[in-house]
Amino acid sequence: MSDTSKHGTPVAAILYVDDEVTALKYFQRALGTLAPILTAASVEEGKRLLDQHADSIAVLVSDQRMPGAYGNELLVYAWDKYPHIIRILTTAYAELDHTVEAVNQGQIHRYMQKPWDISALRMEMKQALDLARLRKEHAQLLREKLLVRQQQTVAARIGTIYTLSASIAGQVSYLPVDAYLSAALLAGMTRPEPDWLLMDYADLTASEAFRSAAFGLAVREQLAGIAQRYPHAEPVRALEMMAEVFGDSCATLGGTGVLFQPGAGLAEFLETPTGDVLSSQHAFWLAALLWLGRQGWSLQVCKGEGGTVQGKLAQADSMLTPAQLAAWVEQF
């Protein structure tokens, strides 16, 4: 069976598992015109086919009594690994205890007792395929909704970095923001996990506001600490502090730059779920960039070997324009 149609989309198939060869042939002959049919003669073979064709299997039908293992085991396996598949249990025996347990635990969608009525069997399979299609469409709509919310949240966080930079540093400087976002992008920022994206919008907005405020206070404290420790403009001191705070994740480059190892957390504020507490190390990272910005310095960031991120001191300054900030949002 081909896993895709001529248009390249997965074909909605039915997997039937039964140790009786005649039952497999009967099922395939009765439903072959309704959907592509995969068959297996054991639970282990059924698991193997599920793993191979999970994207195209829409419905799983399993006999209950088979040598070696019950059909329940296969249904539990599918339920755990491939919850989008509609699961149906069938048997010639009135094993109500197993069946009721499977239904109550959500392991099966329907129960059909043998021998089948061909018309009823086809109707059951049509309904199962329709339900699988509706689930797939719903999942796609949900993914699209979450993607939009994900993009909106990351964009809002980028705006927060700009706002914090302007309010905490006391100036609207382009370079600290540019250095921070460049490093986050080059570090391989991952999208926030979808679990927190499922939050109610009002709850998410409130949580993000408190998270940003807490981060802003931490950055302000770190910046005050740096200014107190080094009241005079010595940009190389910022590099020394970065190596000190980041430890093994950061090394200085002859007093002119720094090298960050993978996993240094340069994108922590942008990529972590809203409920996660941001580290003091990350607050120091933004504070150090803001301290450099006050002195008219920044880090020019580029990609290094082996997934590292390299920053070199650069003396320059410019104002951040709305177009530049919008361009950064599009890159994430």
C-alpha cells in the first residue's frame, strides 16, 4: 500500500489485526473499496505496521483473542503512541470485562462482536473514517491557531526587549537590542512549547506581563551591580564578567571578544515557557549589553564553529527604527 496519494497527502487507511487468515481476507474483500486496508496476524506485527504507517492509518481494528497477546495490548499501544487513530475492538467472545475496561480508559472508540453483518461493518468503518478525518481537520486548525499565538508571543517578547533596553538603560540604543537578538537567533532559538500556548489568552497575557516585569527588575539590579563594580568605561571588563558569570559556557578572546558555547542560554527570555523562572545569568547577559551601550560600545555577533556564538567589541551607536524592529520580528 502507498502511504500517500498522487497529491502527496497521507491516505486514510484501515489496519485490521486478527490471527485468523480467513477473517483477514474477508475484512479486506468487504472494505477494500472503502479505504486502503493493511492487515496483520499478530499484536507484534500490528505494532510494527503502526510504527511504519502511523501517518496514514486512520482506523485500527483488532481482534481480542490472539495467541501471545490480547488485542487490548495493541489498542493501548496505539492509544499511547498514536492517539489520533480511531481504535475499534472486535471479538467472537462475550468478554465484557476486557471491553468495558478498554472503553472506560478511552482505549477504544467502538466494540463490534463477530460475526459481522457486512452492511453494519461498512457503516461502522465509514463513521470511523469520518471521525478520523474530523479529528485531523481539528488538529490542523488547532496547530494553525497555536502557531499564530506562538508568533504573537515571541513578537511581543522582542518588543519587551526593546522596551526594557530603553527604560532601564535610559536611552534608545539600537546596538544592545541588535546584539541580544542576533545572539538569540544564532544560538538556535527554539519555539516555546505548545503546552503553555493552550492557556486562555487573558491568562497568558497576564502571565507574560508579570514575567516581563520580573525580568526587567532583575536586569535593572544586574546593571546597577555592574555600574557599581566598574564605574569607569572599560568595555573589556564586561567581557571578563561574561566569562565569570557564564563559566564554562563562555571564554574571552584576547580582550576583544567572547565565545559562547552551545547551551549558554542566550535566547532564554524569548524561548522558555511563560511559567519558567528566568535565570540571573540571563538577566546579567542583557544588563551587560546595556552597560556596554551606555559607553557607546556593543558586541558584533556572528556564528562560530560547532554551534558557538562569537561576539566582538565594536564602538558605534545608532537609533533603533520601527522598521528595524519589525525586521527582527519577521526573522523569528
